[in-house]
Amino acid sequence: MHLLIILLLLFPATTLAAAEQLDDLRANGTQFRLKGDFNASYEIFEKIRNTAPQDPTYAVFRLNTLSTHLSWEESQTLYDDELLTLSATVLQWCENSSDMRANLYCGHSHFTLAFFNGLRGNYIRAGRHGSNAIDYFELALEAQPDLLEAKMYLGVSYYYADNLPSFLKVISRLLWFIPTGSSEKSLPYLQGVIESDSQFADVALYIYATLLIDGVGAEQQEAIRSLQVLVNRYPENTRFTLRLISVFVLEREFDLALAMTNAALTQQDISNLDRSLLELWKTQSLLGLGELDEATQAFNQVDLDGLGDAEPVPGWSMAWQFLTQAQLHDLNQQRKDAIENYQRVIDLGKKTFISPVLYETAEAGLKQPFRLSTD
């Protein structure tokens, strides 16, 4: 469909010039998020709001940014009130309308609320919002079959709905509000967005990689390849780099992880948080390679505890620190201290999401002391 027609469908209450301006602002803001520049992204949010204060586009854009923040630090509560207020604003605007844009924006809001409530352990609410999100995105796509934005979010919604944790699968037989997915459409939808030249292509690429990262064989290699594309395309966004390094560590590709970590540590403008995370994964890589002395030196550079409020520390990063500390204690015959830190990993895993591999490694450490693979 021609761009001008799409813009008129998306923004029927505005002039074409204003519609184009809003779409350009959203595209610019998406690029800033991909680059990891959230200050610039916030400025775009304010520009969108100032350009069309009566239109919910600003709220939808900000909700996407808040979801990005939560995907990095799931236990962060700083944005909770803002997220709920913006969601209510969007829903109040769109729930009494049946046009394509109203369905798209309702889908956005319910998608964000499903993610938010899932993180907070409100699974009933998460399921209801997830079902609503799928319904609204399907209506939007029915009205405009080539609407990439709806396809992208339907892709991830379908995937998660069909790949819920086992205990939710049991509940879903009893409770109608657990969403039903469509696995045969989920990844193809995302692949279609990735192959487009739209502003959502690289967003879809990261979602695609995230979905496949826990797979095996070809799926996992595809996830790694996708992350590498993002690292090359957005070298200024350390989150992509950190994500790829963590995958290499978890997959015991220690040489690759170490080389990538050392390269990242040569940069002068990385934050203290990123530097500590890099030193953590450098420690893990060196332990995997049997280099205890060098690993200990690297771990001494980790200072997540000292960051305080200056740089919010993700809960999962503390799990890495506790696990690494426990393993070093074991290697130094300090079993009591090791057990204490393994238990801290497990306790943290009950409060926030951490990689299942970390959790399982901590459980194994409680049963048997960690040893270098070269021992």
C-alpha cells in the first residue's frame, strides 16, 4: 500500500503533513532506542506530544520505550505509575472506536500491560491483557493485511502464548483468559518484518533473536547471527554487545566471549555498570578456560555493589555476581561462603527473571563444589 494512503489511515484526524511528521518522529525515536540513546528517545516523545497533544501516538511511543527499559531491568518500579497512566490514556481513547488505528493502539497498550503484569507476577491480569492484545492486533491486521507493526507484535504475542511456562499451560485448561497463540504464524510474521525496509525491521530482529536464543542447534545459531548483525549495526548500544557475550558464555564459547569482552573493554565511553558486567563475563570466560589467577584479577574489577542509585543495577546482573563469587569461593576452598552465594542466586531467581542456566548452575553448586574443567 502506498505510503501516503497508509499515513492517512493511521492518522485520519490530522493533516497529511502532520501525519508524516508524527511518523517521521516515531521512526527517529525508534532509531534512538536501537542505538541505546534513551535521552534522545525521551526528547522525541516530548516532540510527538507537543506536535499532537490530543492524539495518543505520544503515549504509544512512550509505552514502547518503557517496555524496553523493563526488558533490561525487570524489577525496576520507577516507571510503573507512568506506564499505567499512559496505558489508561490510550485505552480511554481507542476502546470506543473500531477503526484500524484504534485497534492497533489498543493492542499496543494491552501488550504492554500483559508484559508488565507478567513481570509483577499478576498472571491472571497478564493473560487477560495478552488475549486482548492478540484480538486487537488481529482486527488491525484484518483491516490492513500489510500492516507490519501489527504483524511484529502478533508474532511475539503468538509465540509467547504458545510457549508459556508449563505451570501456566496447566492453568490454561481451566481459565479462559490465557491467550491462545499461533506458532505457525509467529516467527514468519517476525521474519517478514525483518525483511522489510520499515522502521520496525531491526526491532523485530532483536525480538526474533530473543525468542530463539533458548533453542538448540540451528535456532540458536540463527539467534547468535541476528545478535551479531545488531552489534555490527549499532556498536554504540552496549546492550546488544552484552547480550551476545552472555550467550557465548552460557554456551561455553569462552574464547569468543573473551575476545569480544576484551574488545569492548577498550572503549573509553562505556558506563561503570557496563564495565562491571564486562568484567563479570570476562571472569566467567577465564574460569571456563581454566585461568584462575586472571579470572580473580578480572573479578576484582567488578563493582556492582558500589554503583548505588547512580546506575540502577539489573537484578539478573547480581545473579551473575553471586554465582561468580560462589565459584571463586569454591576454587579457594571456602565452601561455606560458596554455599551462601549459590543460595543468593536461587533466592534472587524467585524475585526476578534470571537465566535458567544460572539457576541450574547455582543448584548444582549447592550439591557439589565448582571445579575448573581443566582440573
